[in-house]
Amino acid sequence: MVSQADDLVSNVREIYEKLSRLESLKPSKEVNMIFTNLVQMCVPPCPVEVTKLPKEVQQWRSKLIRICGVAEGLMESHYSAILGSFESPLDQLDLFPYHTNYIKLGKLEFNILRKHNPSVPAQIAFVGSGPLPLTSVVLASKHLTSSTFHNYDIDESANSLASRLVSCDADLSTRMVFHTENIMSVTDALKEYDVVFLAALVGMDKEEKIQVIDHLAKHMAPGATLMLRSAHGARAFLYPVVDPCDLRGFEVLSVYHPTDEVINSVVIAKKTAVPVHTHDHDHGRGAMLLPSKCSNIQPFNNHGHIIEEVTVVED
């Protein structure tokens, strides 16, 4: 008898094969339909630990996440160009089909941040902001209305599209800065930020993600907050999973797994004051045991899927 998990893996594999055969991942009726089916398949709760599936599944899952990342970037560029053609782009954001999800995710992340860090951050970095920096826009306009947002993206064209969206807004144009840089080359500037957000698709496999996290651990200021996005359950077919134990050099404060249409899990951690030895350079040089709450993290419960209970306050 085929289990629910086996059935899911088989169905997701079929969609991966379809996507692999497409000539283009740019938004189109066919592309949109396939991705809608994929998301609808992966959002409902399912008893599957995706990261523990066989190696062969992990190989095509890794390719699927990259395909999703490329498609997401193309979709954001497409809609950012459309929005940028309006006189007041920020008044038209609801043209983007996932705008409501970003509003919910922004509110969720703000409430989690406020719970663990009640003071208003002056300087915030968003790593991997992309051509449609909706998280920064939502947080800056609705929740953190006095903070300055430094948006980092490696793609100059993405930053060009993004900056056009806020250039006509008297307030946000002064509080949103765009940097075309690889975050792995940014060092001293990272010490200036009270909070660093790490986008889900910065580092699209575990090794890349850990390298970025290690770099942030090395250069962020002690006591600064790191907020990053992960995935849980079947949603791990869409985005990389960050294990709390991967956050060396940080004290993990909480992990929250939404069960609604908001796909990404939210992890919040605090940079510790202990010197960081990265994963790649410990080779026999007396690597320290870094503070970690991994041993204290409670298992996922069957209802809320919350590590170290998070209460999300509704405004």
C-alpha cells in the first residue's frame, strides 16, 4: 500500500520532470499552472521528513529548489518591471499575486522580532532582496517606520528594478538603500546592523547556506539579531531547510513553522560574543564549542510545529 508520503514524493517528482523539460521558466500560463500545482501539493501537512529521504530524492530535490529559485526570480523581475511603469508603484503592489503572503509574513516576522528584541532597530540589512523587495517594503512601511533598510543583492539589474519601486516615495526612498554586492565580500559593514534578514534562496543548498551563515557569524556585531527563513515538512521541496544546529556562533531563540499559506518557516537567533570558527576551517586548530541551544530545543509538537513556543501577537 502506497503511503501518503510516498504518494507526495511521486507527485512532486512528476512536477520536477515537467519543469525540467520547459524551455523557459518565465511567467506564462503553463509555468504558472505547474507552480500553482506544486505549491498546493506541498503546503498541506504531510508526515514526511524530506531531508531524510533517499539520496536519489535529495539529488532531484536540490535541482527542484534551484528551478524554483530561478522561476521566483523571473516572476519577481516580471512584476517589478510592470509595477515600475506606474507613477506610484507602491500603490499597485496588490497586482503581485503573492502580495498578501508577504504582508502576513512581514507581520509574523515583525511580531517574532518584537518578542525577542523589543527595541526598534536603527539599521537593518536584508540579504538577497531581489528585484521585488516586498519584505523590506512591508516592514519599512507598516512595522519599522523609522528603521533604515540596507538591501543587498548580487544582481545589479535586480537592484535597479527594486530601487525604481521606492524612488517616488518620499519616505522609503530615504530609508531604503540598495547595495550590489556579494554578501560574502561584505565584512565591516555587517557590524553596523542591529538585525540581518537572510532570504530563503540565498544559498540554495545546505553547504552554500552554511557558508553564508558562518560568514555572518564571523562579521555581525555581538548581540545583533539574525532572522532567516527555512522550510518544514513537504515545503522543503520548495526551499532549503536550515537546521538550528547549523547556526554556529548564534544562540537560536525560536523557530516558527506556519501552517497557513505562508510557506517559509522563520528562525530568529542572536549573535553570540564567542569567537567563531567556521565549519570549513576547524581542521585540528582547537575549534571551540560554540554556544547553541540545539540540546535544549524541544521536539516539534503535532499541532503548532513550534520550537521553544512562540506566541505571535496580532496587532
